[in-house]
Amino acid sequence: MARIVNLKHEPDAVARGAVRIDRRTPWGNPFVVGRDGTREEVIARFRVELWRRIRAGEIALADLASLESSTLACHCWPAKCHGEVLARAAAWAAGQLRVRAASAEPILFWSRCPQWGWLSNFAAAGFAGPGGEVWASVEHWYQAGKAEDPAAAERIRRAATAQQAQRLGRAVRCRPGWDGAKLARMAEGLLLRFAPQRPDTARLIATGGRALRHATPWGAHGDPFWGIGRDGAGANRLGRMLEAVRTARREDAPLAAAALAHRVR
């Protein structure tokens, strides 16, 4: 928290970088002891006025927060002083800016990420498909969509884990036109998993407006198609799809799989 000094005792304080908070500055207390009340009363009135100005947007949080690491110079310290109110308000403002900065940082997720792994296609999801069949994860859904043979697709659906579903999917003969269909298949799976009223959907909406970046560390290049790749320059199609689903669910807006797939081509 900001330190307070008395200009009478440290006349060179401003020259050493201290911020003046007397009535000659915007940080001064306009209320005067005697005329406007006791010392305690004018400090209390300053506190009310300061917070009114903050709420009205008359004081920028960044300006107030800049005082947190400053020395505040007045004429009354160590007697009770409005500088104490300013110091506490500056600490609060700096904390608010730190929270905002953190909430603006992108979310990097992959299957084994402790905090955000639930966003991965490998996360247990247990959602119903169009025919009522249960899919353990989006990875099961996606990999089964490759298979030309319906029996192979069913084996993938029944795989014990998402990793096993991936291995089986990589070994199947792909259906004709798979390369052109895979984006829509992924989009369908995400829309099913994050259907309205599902718990996962509420968690997705709760990520706010933060960018979602699929940042799997596996492989020499990561995953530059679905993710950001090792160099961070990948297409991040999975992350972008999740962002679009999040917006649609938050706004209760319709979103078709074809339209979602088209957004990330």
C-alpha cells in the first residue's frame, strides 16, 4: 500500500518522486477541518466523495491505481489524514486492474491440463447423439465419424477411453469425402456436448469472453490444425468453434453445425 509522508518533515519528498495530495492537486480533500466538521468528519466526507467520483467515472481506475506504489505527500501526517483513504482506494483499484488483466488472458487447454482439461475433446462428457445413443466424449464422436464401416464406428463408440477411440479411429478406413466432412462432424459433436442446460455448457459460458486456445503439447508441431501448434500460429479451429458455441449458448441463439464449420474453414 502507498506510503504517506508529511511535506513539512520531508520537504524534498516531491523531488524524490512523491505525489502531492494536498488541496492544490486533484487528490486533495476539499473539506476543511473546522469549517466542514471535525478531522474525522472531513475524512469521512472525503471518503464518500471519492467513491462517488469513482462510481461516476470521474476518476480513472488506472490513475487511482498508480498511487498504490507511490509515496503520498500531505501536510497532516501522522495525524489522521485523507491520504489513508486514498492509499486504501489505490490498493483496491490496483487489485481490480489485476483481476481484469487476468480475466483477459487467453485460456490454454489440452487433455491433461489440470484446470482447463474439461474443454478438451478427451474429457468425459456423456452426451446423447441424434439417435439417443450415448457418446462418452467428443473424441469418440469425431473418430467414429471417420469410419466407412458401421461396425468399426460402433467399436469406436464403445471404446473404453477417448485415447482408445483415437487409436481405433486412426486405424480405420475413412469414409469417402471425410476431409471435407470432418469440420462439420466436429461441430456437431461440440453442439451436442454443449447443448443448452447441460452442466458443461454452464462452465463454458462461465469462461466469459476469454480466448480459448487448444494448446496440446504433444507431437513435434503440436496440433496446428485444431490447435495453435507449438509456435502459437496454428489455426486453432477447436478453440474458435468453442468460442462460437459459447456465444450462441450465452445469447440463446441458434447455431447449426454447417454454419459453425464454415466459420473456421
